[in-house]
Amino acid sequence: MSNVELSLTCPEDAYVKRRAALASKIKRPMVVFSGHALARSYATNMHPFRAESCYLYFGGPSLEHAAILIEPGSNGRDGCTWFRTPPGPDDPLWLGPTPSDATCAAAMGIDVSQIGDYEALATATSGGDVSCVTPPHPDTLALACKLKLSKPTDEESLAIIDLRLVKDEPELTAMRFAAQAGVAGHIAAMRAAQIGHSETDIQAALISELVRHNCRESFSPICTIRGEVLHGECAGRKLEKGSLMLVDAGAEETGGYTSDMTRAYPAGGEWTSIQRHLYETALRAERAAIDACVPGKRYLDIHRLAAQIICEGLVDADLLKGEPADLTERGVYGLFFPHGVGHLIGMGVHDLEEFGDLAGYPAGRTRPERFGDCFLRLDRDLEPGMVVTIEPGIYFVPSIWERDALVKPFADAINRSAVDALLKDQFGGIRIEEDVAVREASAGGPEVLTAALPNDPDEVSKITQSAA
């Protein structure tokens, strides 16, 4: 390997500390794989490589076909081995130079003697029961199976989850940078949202700013005038007068830390009265939910708080009838706000999603069964250092209103003619999303990492009207 620079997100002592903390909680060795790039249409036409999140978290350099072996009782240095695939003689021609072993070892906080060839992993794990964390990549899964490595137990997974739930200062610094890049992309998208432009024009403006900040998209951007499709893709539709654009996108910096933010705004910046009313309703819900992101607060309660404010706005708009508190208790909001108020964010846009509800729900809590609430990805009590998204929304989804089982129980509370008019008009959807770091009141309370992106409707209009 050539002696080129290696830039990891955190200082080497942070990785040493994390590995030692994990080693103190596990009773058998654990292998954490980096994974490999996936092919698009033929073997050498690859998607961009992104290493597995746990591998990055414990200090692995972002290289394919690599792994970290952590022994129980390790101090984070001794008892930790990094296995990597040395470059072939022609690799520098096609891929350029890679960091030397000495450079990688220094960045990881281990000695060069603790580096081995990837193929030697078989010998290192042949002596007994070994667990592994692997991304869903075919070659890596096949290797783990060949080596007879076990999936982590819930106890082993929780040891990782407990560490990654709380972000340290280097992680927060990386997330602030990802937020900064994401803000630049969103502002470029707002300026591109002109009548006659297309969804692809807006997505192109957004992505160009992410690239300029040396970031990639943290997920496939949602840039659409069909905002009622929660994970809808850009389809190149033209923006017309009255079109309501929804852009949900974020940046991922080189170490894997992400941002995720959403804005909705009318083409050309001119709100209709109902668009503005429902946008301001979602904004009130978001601001109240953010204020509630304090240590000890249960996330489900934050979800329900946002839901009640949405019910209040829907009653004021004559879309619902009744007392907002009663409507919230009944769960009517699920017809308009059918997803959870947010999720964990950090190393990956849905942080710890690879562990499923084991990460999102602590012991004794399970997902609610009620429609809407059942999509809530998180129901933990918040702790200082946790980072979550807050993203309430209001949508008019035709497929929901076609399902009698969902709608009929609330027939007495719905102004169906008003709802149908907005469905016929293809209103779309509104979502406003921020990334929020939980802090004690003495430290300033919730930190909105994405606060630099305006969400006031007048400010959003002003930016949208200032065409790029």
C-alpha cells in the first residue's frame, strides 16, 4: 500500500474506547465486516462502496473486503485485529493508491502487527464460537456462512446499540457538517422550484451541492410533486401553478454520518390558502415536538403531541370535526399523518435500522398496532447525545381513503366532501423535518442540527422566488 492520507471521522482514541467498551460486554469474539460494493449490471460495473456502519463505528477504514475481530476483554488495542485485502499489482492503475498499513493502524489505534490478510480470517476464527456483524452483501454473507460465524445474540446486539445510541462530540461534529451540506442542497432545490421546471431539475440542483461539499446522498432523494407517496421517487414531472413540491433529502459525509431534512413549498413560491394553513399546522407540530426532545421524554409521547396539533389544524380547516384531544385519542390523525414522527439518525440515515425494533424499542415496549402508529420506528426515552429526526406531515393519500376499514370507523369525524375535493385536486403532501440532538437544559436544550435551513413559510417563499 502507498503512504497516502487516510481521513477517519473520529480520533483514534475514540475508536479504541468504543472497541474496549464492546469487548467488556461480549463473551465471545466478534467479527465486524466492511462488506463490498454491489454490481449494477456486470461484475466490474459497481455501485459506489459504502462500508457497514458498525465497521466504521469501531474504526475500520472504508475499504472493501475487510473486517475487525474484537476479542472479549480487549482494551481496544490488544485483542483487536484488522483484516484487509492487500491491493493487487494492477489496482493502483485503476483505483489509485491506497493508505499504507502503518497509516491505517495509526488511524485505528492499533499496532501494525495487528493487521492481517483477509484470507487469514478463516484461521483466526477457526478455534470456537464467533459472532459476526455483516451487511446484506452476498459475498460477505457467503464468507460468514463458510466460516460458520453466528449472528449476534440480542444481548450482543444490544451491547452495540447502547454504544451507538449516544453520539460523542466527533460524531456530532460530523453530523453538523452533513447538515451544512444538506442545507446547501435544499436551498439550491428551493431556488430551482420554478413553474415550468421539472422534478429532475430540482433533484439535479440539490445533488450538485452535495457533491460540491464532498458528500453523497444519504438516501435516494425524494423530489416530487406527489408528496403523498412517502418514499416517492423523482419522475421528471413538470411543475405547474399550484404544484406543491416536497423534497426529502440529506447528505452523507465521507465517514458515513448523515443528515436528513424535508421541506415542502409551492412552485414559484406562491402558497394557496389551504397549502399555507396545513403547512403552518405541520410547522407548529414540528416546533412543539422539537421542544419536547428533552432527556427522559418518551418518543411515543412526542409522536402523539405532534398528532394532536395536526388534529387541531385539521379541525380549523374543516377537514375534521370534534375535539382535537378526542380525535387524537381515537387515532383519526393516521388518515392524514400515517407515519411516525421520526427516527434515529447518525451513522446512516436510519441509524441502527439494521437491528430493527431491538434498537428502536426497549425491553417491555413493542410497536403499536393502530394504523399510522404502527410505522413508528422509535419508542425510547430520550437521552443526552441521542439524535433523532422530527418530521410531522399532512398528506392526502388516495389509497388510504379507498380503504373502508381505515375510514369508516371515523366517518362521524370527517368532512368527507372537503377531503374528497383535495384528493381530486391532487393536493399531495406536506412534511417538515429537522435533525435534533438531545441535550440537557443546562447545555442549551435540543440542538437543531438543520436549523440553518429556513422553514418559515415566508422565508421559504422568498428563497423559492429568488430563482437560481
